[in-house]
Amino acid sequence: MSFKDRVAIVTGGSMGAGLATARAFIQAGAGVAIMARNGERLQMAAEELRREGGIVHAVQGDVSSPADAARAVRETLDRLGRIDVLVNNAGIALAKKFNDTTTEEWDRVMAVNAGGVFHMTRETVDYMIKSQVPGRIVNVASISGKTGSIFAVPYSASKAAVIGFTKALAKELTPHGINVNCICPGAMDTEMFHKGTIEVVAEIFHKDAESIKKGILAAIPMKRLLDPKEAASLILYLASDEARGITGQAWDITCGLEIH
């Protein structure tokens, strides 16, 4: 899968699956723009990727902001010349009992996880249609968007929105040659999972984090967490010419967590 002379934007690209995805695109020959809120982490990730030979542009911004989304697309075009792929990976977790969830927390999760996908995609699609680029959009949803997860109602709802968004937009953009798909990871070995989910759930149940993790692993047929590199490989495939016949699909990648 060669991405020579192509450019990808990866949101949430400073760590976890986002950083793994940016690296995968670079290794396949693409130029990459990574976007993240934390400026220090963003610059560290960009420098790391450049040391590995990557052509990288770093954009500090919040995907929930329409202005930041517009700036990210504009800067990518100015610095890298084109956009062929958008990976909407940025997201936040919230592990909390439903009755304890505030309106502000609900709004923030939806604004980042669903609103961010809307803002970034709208700006990118506008360019792709006007420039007649047969682009690829890959959204990172979650298996929670299909099954729902306890103590994660806002998160599950936001990821279900991403799946619906993917299917509807795929139908609308087919005449323009733009494919839209999403992946639905299960428990992934990332900082967001360990700190944003495991540690918080452990506090809710007044248990240690290791026992919570063991319980989760016991429910996964492969008895392990998903490696971010595995998610990156699937994203790369869906963005490639090999997947040109695939659009509007939500791909589970869960180490067998949801076998039907």
C-alpha cells in the first residue's frame, strides 16, 4: 500500500492510535499533518516522526472548534499542498455513572467525539469536492458505539453518532468518489484506556486498577488489549486503493470482544 505523493491529516495524532497511524502513513510514503490540543506532546510527536524521516506538519488545536478545524485544513494545504486522507481519531473518554454525569460533561464528550468529526470532515470534504480529489475519510468510532458500555453513556452515544455519520455521509459522497468508513476498536492499550477508563472505574468500584484490568481481559477471547499498531494497519488499508470498493462500513477490531 503506497501513499507516495499523498497527504493525510490525523487528528489526535500526538499519542496512542493517532501517533501509530501517522507513523504508518509516513512509512507508506505519505506526508502527514497531525493535530492535537496539547502543544508539548504534539511537538514531541512531530519531532519523533521527523527523526524517522517523515514529512510532518503539526497543528495545535481542538477539533470541537470550527475555527480550529478550518485552520488545520488550511495549514495542511498551505504546508503540504493537498489532502487525500482524513483520519478522525481525536476523542475523549468519560467513565462515570449516568446519574452523576453533568450536562457540561455530556456536551463536552459529544462536542469532541461527534462534533469534531463533523467539523474536520466538513472542511476536508469541501476541499476534496472542489479539487475533485477521490479522497478517503476514516473515522475512529468504538465497539461501545454498537453495544453500549456501562458507565460510559455519553461516550457510547458519541461513538454511535460517528457510526451513523459514517454511513450517511458515505452515501452522499459516493458520486464524488470519496469513500467514508470507520473502525470500531475494543479495549486498546492506550493512555486514554488505562487512565481514562480503568483507573476511573476502579475508583467507582473501590477496587485496584489491576483487578479491573484482569476482569476486562478475561472477557476478551484473545485475552489481550488491542495494539494501537493494529488499529493503524486497518485505517491504512481503508485509506488505500486496495479498499476502493469499500464505503459506509463500520469495522470491528476488538480481539474478539464482540463475536456474534
